[in-house]
Amino acid sequence: MGLNAPLLPRDLTEEIGLKGAIGSDGLYRTEKIQKISMGWYFTLMHLTTKKFAPWLPISTMTRGMKNKEDKSALHEFGESMKRAVVRGANAWETTLDVCYEWGLDPRQIECKNICVWHAEDDSWCPPEIGKWMAEYFGAKEGVNVNFKHDNLGYNHLTYVTKSFLKPENSMAKALLDGRN
């Protein structure tokens, strides 16, 4: 199981006393975005962020980054978002019920090989979540946990930077190396 800046269900973060990701209370549920009336929302987002003010998402995403001049992480994140839009998943992946109301308790997952990579300087998704998950699964007998919590100055985008996209530094490689 590979987790990059993982989230937890809202009820679990409340139970264990961790804060959730920023802005989670303002997200729509999937049934809301399925309505034709939401066309205005997606059109406005596209016009705002792509046509009239492309600097807006960039300034938001670079907030907290030490090296704002290095745009490689933004480029990779943008490519990921393009793929999500093409497959029609981008809006669904950001809904309240998909991100935070899973309907399952991740503590019930049984897995022997886990990567939890959650940057120490992540200001979008609290790094305490990644630390909690690594400690929780690491305490289980026979479970191999590869926990990365670097502070490289890329905030939430740390593990999509060029160095981690190289096969030898990738999460896929770490998972393959951790097999029993």
C-alpha cells in the first residue's frame, strides 16, 4: 500500500485528535457535483485559473515552498491534474464524501508492505496524519513500513518532484524493495 500525503476519514481524525486537511469543510459531496447546475462552478474554475488568472493557483500552491523558483513540482502536479481531467476523475477525487467520508476504517486494512510518504513541511494535509499512519501500521507485527517525512521545501508537492519521479527513487521501487 503506497500512501503519499495521506488523508484520514473525518470521523477518525476527530476520534484520535488530529486535524484534517485545510478546506475540507467547504467541499461538495458527489451528489451535488452531479447536477447540471454545477456547470457554472467548473466553468468559473476553468476561466479563473486558466484564462484570466493562472497566477492564482500557482501563488496558492507555492505558499510555504522554500524554493519558489523551481517550478518542476508545479509542472508535475499540473500534468497529474491534466490526466485527472481527461479521465473525468478530478472533480470526484476532491469531494467531501470521497476524500473524508470513506465508510471504512483504515485501521482494519491488513497489509505487510506499506510506504507512507508525507512531507514534514506539508501545509495542505497535516503531516501528523502520515506520522500517525506510519506509527500505527509500523506497530503491527510483520509489517514493513517505509516512512519518509522530508522537509525539502516543496510543501505538499515534495514527493512529485523530479527526483522522486526517477524510477530508482520512486514509491513503486520502495514498495518492490520492501516485499517479504
